[in-house]
Amino acid sequence: MTSPDTAPPGRRSTRRRSDLSTITAWWRELERDGFLALPPPSRARYTQSEGHGDAAELLEARGLTGPASFAYWHWQSHQRAFDRSGSLTGELLLHWGGDHATVAAGLGDGPEGFHVVDGGPKSAFRLDRTTARDEAGLPDPADPDGVRQFLAALDEPVDRGASSLRYRPLSPAEGAWLHDRLRDPLDLASVTRFVTALERRDELTPDETDRLMTAGRREHEGQFTEWDLWRDLLHALLRHDRAEAWKIVADLGPGASAVLRQVPSERGLAAVRGYALAGDRASVHSWLALHRSLREPDAVDAASALASELIAAGAPDTSLRGLYDALIGAVTADWRRETGADHHAGLSYAAFSAVRFGTDERLPHTLRVLAAGVARDQTDLVREEALKPGGSALTGIDTAEVLAAVERFEAAREGILSGTGPDLTAYEGALGRVWHRYRTLTDTDVRWLRERVADPDTDLQGLGFCLELLVAHGLATEAEVDALLPRRMKNLTKTYRTTYTEWRHPLVTLTCLALDLGHPAAGKLVSWWSGARPVWKDKVRLLTHLGAPDETKAAELWDFVVSPAHDVGQLMTWVLLRARLDGEHPLLVADRLLGTPGVNGHVLQRVLLGVADPLQPLWHYSVNSSSRSWWQRAVEVADHPGLSPQARAAGLRAATEHCLIRYPGRLEPAATEAERAEARAWLDGHTGGGDGGTSPR
């Protein structure tokens, strides 16, 4: 009889001790001088930022000061890596802070039966089970971990930075091993990964395709969108020129665009054109690719033709933004293929292309405006790249041509961009990256923001962005309240998570505005916040106390601040409220709180930076180390002569940990060499040449 200790890899159920128990026991023995292994996570540690918050609290509790190196994993990694019985079913990401070499030495090789892979100074460590391979490098099909790791290696593209991903060819042994997994009887629940590995390389055979389709029809009754394999099977059907592919395309609609792009045909071009003209943004990328493959190879001429069709059809702005993104991606991919340039050089070329397209008369005005919006922050980068003493990454492009394009754009920039703004439907991170532009507002900025607030089509995210800016700068009026009430209350009362943004829920901001103005609607808004439903508002109700503040509101907020409840802006609200009541700068209020019992020190340091400019507070739930806004505030706090040494040290720590110092390439747009040098010189002047901080991974 096989003992639990010698059971084959596939029989996890016979193990006496779970993988989680083994890993946790090893983990708790790791701590040593200069290195901390944070306790295993609870659901309260859900992100890397919260992991760094836990580290800061642990260091503070132990009275440790100065540089520290530590490792941890958070709950998202935990859920992905372990099943409910504690078996490891995927890599466990181990994040860290401090000195990379110290962390690597502290983690070592991993517990018995497992191994730790060092992802390098810019990535997490990865813990996984140790598995065996045969002489051909193939796993035992009965070993689920070996199979998972083998397929993960096949899933790694040749160049992750390429617009169209390619995968290395299979060896004959690897191909045979994968085809063996697709022999009858087919189990659709288990073959998905094998099918994907084959069809990514155009290697599903006609017979395999037919058998998979027959099994899929039988099991899913034609509901292909509910089937994980539908993209691979549609790709194979198109590649094998099977008529049934078009029935699937008709059923899937715009969802089929990305697959149609990979197998060019006139019929596929007609389909994605229809989807794009109907307003599907994702289909625009496929339309441009297919149009170039079959009609007009020049990317600029092709994009211009498609833009004319979109404009004539009255397509939404998001479609034209999608076309601009597709154009930049296409010209950059072309240039990289022609020159052999890497991903980093491609970023420089994309920036140059944005600058060039901002004044390119071949493109319609709408696309030039979109290019100019991107190019506004890229001109210094492009100029610096062209003038690099060691040679530019812009291979094959004359320096004079680059500089001339920059000069043309800078001369035309203000005229092109007047009265425009960012894409309010973009993901929050993209909007957060332009937040620093609005620390001061021009007349055209104010006009654009008011128009967006008054526009009933502006959704909660865009409304939150625009209304916050107007209110924070003291430029919102009764017109904004009247524009939003009562016709938008149904929309405004929907939940919208704001813990990853610099702005509050728009109904919080609107309530504060109505209270400050003494608007007749203020009473009804306050009554709504006091009601039992919807429950999402309970977490942020106290943030409305910043409107028409008084001592009663301040006391209620303070009770929350010193409680163990999770802070989503309450401490910042109290600081801003107290500053308004006392007529002083909120930085001074926050400074006095440092070391106060019951006040979360980690959150308070975030608030200290966030209130550096009371005309534009940063409401983000933690310091965003890739944001220029947070760098600017960190420097201001560190240099503020009226703050305590403890407060200035908090600003210096935040600056030390910022990507501008640690990993400038993570800023978007990336920092120029001049910007980096200025930041390093500032830091050296404060630390004597050492950075002495920790940075999240």
C-alpha cells in the first residue's frame, strides 16, 4: 500500500499535511536580523499596498526604525494559489520591500518539496512545487503540477511587448505529447489548455477540430460564449476554411472580431466593419488590421479612411479613440519589425508618432486632437531621446526630423487642445495619471469641466473626476447642483468604488457642495444619506460632513477615526474639516496628530501628503508611487519649514519609495533623464546620497 508520504503527485488527497500547513510552518521560521516575514494574510490584506501598510505597522509596533527588508503574500495571491483544502494549485506570489538581495537570502530555496524563483529586483518571488520531467522535458500526464508548469512555459510569448503575441515552436516531442491529450474519449473540461497551446501555433488538425466541435455542440448546445474553447475552435475553423465558422461568427457578433483579425478575409473585414460602425470600440482595432491586410497597407492612410467612415456614421468618441490607439500600435509594430527594435525603443517611437500625428494633415482633425492629447506630455521625452549623446533609440530617423516635429507640435499645441480634456471613460489609473495637470485650472479647463458635469451622458467615474476638481478649487456653483438634481439622482445613488482614485463618489462631493452653498436640496440629500438603503453608502456617509462643517460633525468623525473601522477617507475628511473650522492649513492639523493613540499611523502619513494642497486633496487610499501628484506632495511635505521633523521624515520616505527614484520607467509617461537627475539630486541633498527606503513588489 502506498503511504501518504510517498503518494504519487496526482493523489493529493492522501497527504497527511496540507501544502498550506507546510509552507506556513516554513514561513514562520524565516525571520532573521534585517529581514521580516510578515504573518500569513487575512482578507484585510488584499493588495500590495495593504501588505506594505502591515509592514509599516509591524515595524512601528516593534520600535524598528531605518531601512527594513520584508516579504509577504496577500489574500488575492492566496486565493489564486491554494484550493479550499490547502493544496497549492498555482504559483504563490511573494511580494517584498527593502533590499532585494536581503529578501532573496531571507527566503532561500523554499520548503522541502517546493522551490522559490527569484523574479528579479522589479518583480515578485514565486513559490511553486518541485516537479519532475523526462529526458524530453515532458511532465508525467498524471502529475497536475508538472502539467500546469509545462503549459505555463508554453504560454510564455516570445515578446510580451509585441502588439501581436507569438509563441515559440513546439518540439516534435512536445507536439506529440499535446496531441496525445486530445485522443478520444474527449473530456472538454480538461482539454482546454492543450487545445490553446496547439492552436496558438496553428497546429490543431482538421480531425481534432471536427471532434472538438462535435463534442462542444453536444455539451453546450451551441452556446459558444459559455465555452472556454470557442476562440481556439473558431480560429481553427476559419483557418481550415470551414463554413460552420460563419454561423458561429453570426452568433457571437462583435466578440468574434479579435479572432477574425487573425485569419484575414473579405468576409471577416465586412463583419468587423459593421461592428465598428455600430459603436463597438474593440472591433476598431480588428477593422484597421484587416483593412491594412486586404485594402490599404499604409497605416496612416488606412486610419484616415476609417475615421471618415466612423465620423460619417456618427460613431461615439470611444470608437475614434480606439482607432487612434490602433493606429499608434500599428505604426509602432511596423517600425519594430523593420528595425528589430525592442519594446523599450518601441515606447520612444510611439511617443514620437504621437507628436508627429498631432500636426499630420493626412489625418482628420479628431485624430490629430487625440494625438495631441497624448503628445502634450511626450515632447520632452522625444527631444531628449533624439539628442542622446550615446545614440537615439529611434533607429533610422534623422535627429533633425524628430526635432522639427517637436517644434511644429509645440507651436500648434495650445490651439489644438483648447477646450478638450481626458477620456473620462478610460480606466481610473489613466485618469489618475493626468490629475496633476489640474492642480491649477485655466478658464478653458473650467468651461470644459462644467460642460462635462452638465452633460447627462457623463457617467459616475467622469462625473466624480470633474465635480471633484470644481469643488476642490472652489469653482462649483449652484448651476452644478441644479444640473445634477433631481434628474440624475437615480444614477447618482449607484455604488461606485472610489478607493483607487483621487476623487470621491460624486454624490459625496455633490452633497458637500449643496451644504456649503445652502442649496434647498441639501436637506433631502442629508436625509437620503441617513436612510437604511442602499447599504454601500454607509462606508462613505461621514465623508459628507466636510460640507458646512461644525463641531458635532467633527466629533462624529473623530469617533470613527479612533475606532478600528476601515478608513476610506474619514481621517482625511476630519483633517480638512478641522482645518476649515480652525482657519489653518490642513498640513498643520495632520502634523499634530502624529503619534496620537488610536490614530492609524500608516493612514495618517498618507493623509499628510494628500492634504499638502487643500485646493486639490488626494483622496487615494494609499500613496500611489507611480503618480506625479504624490511625488510633488511628498517633496512639499519633506521641504515644509513649518512641519515637525517627524512629518518631514514621512514626506521624505514617500519620496524615497516613489517610482521616480526607484523605477522611473513605471511612470506614464516615463520620466526624462533631466527629471530623474533633478529628483536624485533633491534626494541626495536630503539623505547624503542614500535612499534608505523600501519599495513595493
